[in-house]
Amino acid sequence: MSESNIIDGKAFAARLRERVGNEVKTLKADHGLTPGLAVVLVGEDPASQVYVRSKGKQTVETGMESFEHKLDASTAEADLLGLIDTLNTDDRVHGILVQLPLPDHIDESKVLAAINPDKDVDGFHVINVGRLWTGADAMVPCTPYGCILMLKDALGDLSGKRALVLGRSNIVGKPMAALLLAESCTVTIAHSRTKDLETRCREADILVAAVGRPEMVKGDWIKPGATVIDVGINRIDAPEKGEGKTRLVGDVDFAEARTVAGAITPVPGGVGPMTIACLLRNTLVAARRQKGIQATDI
Ligand code: NDP
């Protein structure tokens, strides 16, 4: 398979960010409106700190306002809910994202439920889950939305294709299945109890892997010519790079899969970069909707 069958998520995300940036300029010029994204981080989880920094930087680069709220790991649930309440009513804030995971003493579902659904740029609020499954205007979770954009770019019309989503989490697997169904795919959701998993995978024209198991999906699980989207991000030991070194791999055995697939996303450089780009897109969409501004989607 040639390099041209590798879906370049990094380049795709850069193009999406540019389109968002241009729309933000238009919004400022025509309506005097600057979209604002508030990101709340509780505690000092190193990976979360990297994500939050990166989100803030890209928000500003796109011309939007970024509001970062870093709270101590011991912050009481009531105080976090109080902050969300303030952000819900702040006119400068059009999107609110609470970085997960939260410390154990805070009830995640309570916090997500407190976010105004129209500002819920992560799309995790039950109102948005319901809107997504019923075909209403939802805020759509960023990672699956990025996957669907790349799939439509690679394949055009997805209608009638057999899609298999490996994983049924609320943040990736389930919303991914809803988006594929909305594109008129015939969708199977597989998980740890699925029987004959390899056979089910081999039937799929589109295979989306979101399991969190390093290189689990092998080349011979893939239908020749299928499009493979690898959501997994797993850090594994890489003794070939030196003692104590690690590297990132997906849920798909990329070396094997790329010889069989029609198109495939690499890890890193596939789905990952699209997630933040879609967050910026969601913030733009949220700002427009809150002000009743009609525009074609980007
Ligand atoms: P979860 O752990 O919440 O869900 C994993 C799913 O995989 C579950 O539904 C589980 O099934 C299923 N599963 C686990 N083991 C197997 C197995 N052996 N066979 C079949 N199914 C299995 O993970 P997430 O959805 O949150 O994340 C999945 C991956 O995507 C992770 O690697 C994560 O790091 C990555 N990710 C990447 C993002 C990005 O921006 N690129 C964003 C979010 C996640 P069951 O329900 O039966 O237990």
C-alpha cells in the first residue's frame, strides 16, 4: 500500500483550524462576536495539563478567547459546581469543557449535568446525547466527530456501508455509532463480550477501533480495502529506542493493517490532532447558535 492511503490527521486538522479561524474573523467583523472557550482543570494530572495547555494555545491561535481555570486537586465538588454556574451565565463564554478525569471525591456525572447543554462543547451532557441520537442539533463529542469528518473526506457518501465500532464508551464508541448511523451506515457495536470478534471485524467496510488495547486489531481482522480509523492511544515500552524509552501505538497493528486497508489513520498523527480542532469547531458553532446566527457548517 502506498503512503497515499494513510489518512493524514495532522494536515486535516490544520485545514479545519484554518477554516475555523476564518469563520471567527467573519464573526468578529460582521457581528462583533468573539467566541470564548473556558477549560476547567482540577488537579495536576500531567497528561491533562498537556491537553489543557494545548487547547488554550490553539483557541487563542484561532482568534477565540481562552479562559483557563486551574483548581486544586482538593477542590470541593460544590465549589466546582459553583464555577460552572458562573461560566454558564458568563456572556463571554460560549463553550465550557471540564477536563476529565476528575478526582475521586467529585461526581463526574453531576458535574457534566451542570454544564449548560448549549455550552457543552464536549457533547457529554445527556441532553446532547439525546439530541445526537434523535437527529436534533447536538453538540457532538469531538473525537468521534473528527473521525466522521475524516471518513467522509476519504470515502464521500457513507450510505449503506457496513461499519463496525470496536468499543462502547460514552465518549467515543457510542457517539461514533450514532454518527455512522446518521450517515446511513449499517452499524455494529462490538465490545469485550462480543463473540467472533475477528469475523465481525472482517465484515466491515469501515472499522473504528476505540478499545485502549495496544495493537489488538491484526491485519487479518481487516477486510481488504476497508477504511480503518484507529482512535486508540497507548504508550508501550520501546527498548529499541533505548532503555526506559516508550512510544505511542494505536489499537490497530499499523504495520500489518496498512498492507490490507484501503485507507488507515496512523497513531500518532491520525485521530488525535482532529480532537482539538473539532473542539474549536464546536466552540464556534456554540457561539453562533447562542447568538442565533445562521451559517453553513464548516
Ligand atoms: P474505554 O476504556 O472507556 O472503553 C473501551 C471499550 O473497549 C469498552 O467498550 C470495552 O468493552 C472495549 N474493550 C476493551 N477490551 C476489549 C477487548 N479485548 N475486546 C473487545 N472490546 C474490548 O475507552 P475509551 O473509549 O475512553 O478510549 C478508547 C481508546 O481511545 C483509548 O486508547 C483512549 O486513549 C483513546 N482515546 C483517544 C482520543 C483521541 O483524541 N484520539 C480521545 C478519547 C480516547 P466493555 O464495554 O465490554 O468493557
